[in-house]
Amino acid sequence: MRITSESVKVGHPDIVADSIAANIIAAILDKEKERGLTVDNMPHCGIEVFLGKGLCIVGGEVATRVYVDIERSVRDTVLKLGYCDYELGLNGNSMGILNTIIPQSPDINIGTRADLGKYKEIGAGDQGIIFGFACDETPELLPLPYVLATRMMRAFEEINNPVFAPDGKGQVTVEYDNDGRPQRVATVLMSNAIDYRHVPEGFRNSIEPLAKQIAMSCLKDWVDEQTDFLFNPTGEWQAVNSCSSADSGVTGRKLVVQLYGGYPGAQIGGGSVVNKTSEKVDCSAALGARYVAKNIVAAGLARKCAIQLSYAIGIARPISIYVHTFGTGIISDEKIGTLIREYFDLSPRGMIERFNLLDGDVYRKLPKTLFLGDYNWENTDVVDQLKGAANI
């Protein structure tokens, strides 16, 4: 059995769009902090971004007390991602920017204000179905193909070799035994735009071995002599034909990449995470569901755990919690669901405060990785309580 996960570099146009949205929210949170930011007076943002042929359209809804220079934020984001030259597919200095952001609907706003809403608490910013997942394949309690594909992208970003333009993507295929345990990496696929201005004449053949070396640096514990490596399978990918010069970028289009890499059993909800403030449960509950699932696996209650949460707009707590441990649980899924209700606060306020989701710096990191980072929702600080409740 083989399972494949995909990942992309932060220079991929969809992640560029996500980064623009996340950085606008971060800038708003930073300025709101200067005015005494709390959960009760937090801004409400849902930012959508489209990139295409050197044009960036920023839209969505915002309710805030502060002013942020949207154009400056967009340009700064694009430039920091390495796009300063149209020979790389995008130029943050001269790209066109259209701001179409509108105020948030007052009917939506009241549902997330404790002083205005029907239930006098901070309710979910919208209805939604959200999933979380964890498994014991890696120390991070994430699927191995997802971890390896993500690490490979980070390795290509961090090498800082100008030959490799910012845009890139890859896949890692892992072979499993009959018990569902990972054994080896079967195939590695890496595609990266190449800036041939930095490739000396006669050295084009040196690019693929260099790419393989970079990839293998983070996969070495799992590869063997039979591992297949594929690089730029079409034979050519020039930097000038990358990012928004060759493809559009849209917020929320890389949910599979960001949320578990397409691992079977690890479903995803329909809403993007990084382009919304955290009263929106697409954001906070996606992190909360992961937090719950990880603590359950870390406590030894199951080897694999998927969580589904559902919310209604204006109501703080989930209207349903579903647990599936794929037959690996040491107690029933129903009992685990009871423990979740007892030990986890999955209201927007509870998750915002526990995960520090009013910190702009947290938002700046989200487009790069949701889980493989120093985040509060990656803590396993409920393990002892779960073990005690389950009599382990």
C-alpha cells in the first residue's frame, strides 16, 4: 500500500495569496493591540485574495477600529517572499493592486459580540464543519507523507540558492506494510521553477542532482536505493513562467496541502484557515480539532483519531462532536467524545485565548505551516487528565 502527500513552497501563487491575507490580518491585530486588544473587542476579518498576471485583487469583509495600508502590506508580503522581478513571475514593486474590501455585515457581527448577540457570548462567526486528525506515525503525531513533503518544501526554501525560484511544489509517496505502518519512501517528486540567469553555461545538467541532494537531506531516514526521484517531469520550468505569470493564485485553494496532505481518513472542512480572524471557526476550530485529536493520541487512547466538529453561527459551542479512531481506540469512540466535552473548551473564546490567536506573529506563520511549528495547539498538555479519566 502506498500513500502520497503533496506540499508546496510559500512562493506558490495560492500560498502567496494566503500570505497576503494573513499578513493583512496580522497588521490589523498589531494596530488593534496598541488600542487595548481583547477577545471582546477583537477585529473581524475575512480576507480573499486573487493573483493573476501581475494583478492582485484584495476583497472580503472587515470590522476594525484601525487603519492599515492594504497596498503597502500586499507589496511587502510579495517582496519578502522573493518576488522582486518579473523574470521570477511576479514583482511586488510594480504589480497592480485593487482593494475591494467592504465592512462586515452587521447581522454577522452581532453573532460574535457578547454584548450584542442573542446568547450574550462570543458565538461562532459562521456555521461550519471542521475536522482534526492525529496518528502515531511520527513524533509530531502527523501522517509521515505529510511531514516529509512539508519538510522537503521547507528545505528548498531555506537553501537560499537563486537557481531555485520561489515557486515550487512536490510530493512524497510512502510505502506501508499490511498493518498500516510506514516502511520506506517509494517516490519523491519535486518541481521547482528555475532561474536560468544563475545557471552557468553548460551546467544545466547539474540542477537535478542538486535538487535531489536538497530533497534527500530531509528524507534520508526513509529513502533507499529503490526510491525513485523525479524532478521537473516536463523537462523544463522557467522562472519567468511561474507564479501568477503562469497560474492564478487564490486564498483557500491549498487546504489539502495545509491540512494533513490528503492522508486517507484525515478529512478537511470547506473553509480556509489563514485568511480569517479566529472568531471564525474555520480558523480556530480547525486548530482546536487538531489539538483535541493530538492529545487523544498522545494520551494513548488511540493510535489514530479523527474529530468532526460542527458549529452554528452565533452559538459558541459545537452543536455536534464526532470521534472516529479507526478501530484503534482502547475505549469507545463515544466515551472519548464525552471526555472531549469535559476537558476541552471548543468555544471561539476558549480557543482564541488558549491558542493566542490575537497575536499577529502567529498569523504571519500560518501560511507556511499550520501544525509543524511552535504553536499552542500543538501542545499535549491535556494528556494527564485524559489518562486519568480513562484509567490508564
